[in-house]
Amino acid sequence: MSEQSMKDQDLKKVLVVNPNSNQATTEIMCKYAQAELPEFEVIGATADGGPKMITEDVALGESRRYVVSAVLKALDENPDIAAVV
């Protein structure tokens, strides 16, 4: 195993959850999070449904069930996630 892959395995994973259903926004969020958290492997999760962009409390409430679903799916696929943001 290469030194880089061993280093990658040692990184703790942080799940960044985007409450809207816009994948491009998730990618931007992860890019910024990774820049601020170089000691972690940042993984993104996008809500599978709900609003494309959240601009008000009602839309945020509508996305809640999709956020929970996205988090549970990500945790199932990556049981070694250390934090959810």
C-alpha cells in the first residue's frame, strides 16, 4: 500500500449535508469545507428531494425528511464517518 493511500485511510471522515436538492451546491460546500478541514476527508450528501434552493423557513422545513434520509444513507455507506455537518 502506498504512503498516500495509507494516509488517506487515516483521515477521519466528515459528512457535509446539503439540505437542498442541488448537487452543484453540495460540491461547492464540500470544496470549501475541505479547504478549511484538510485533516479530514470531506464527504458530501445531497437531499434526494425537496427544494432546489432554500431561501425561507418553510422550504427548510420541507427538506427535513430528505436530510435525515441522506444522512442515514451516508452513514450506512460510510460507517466510519466521525462527524455530520
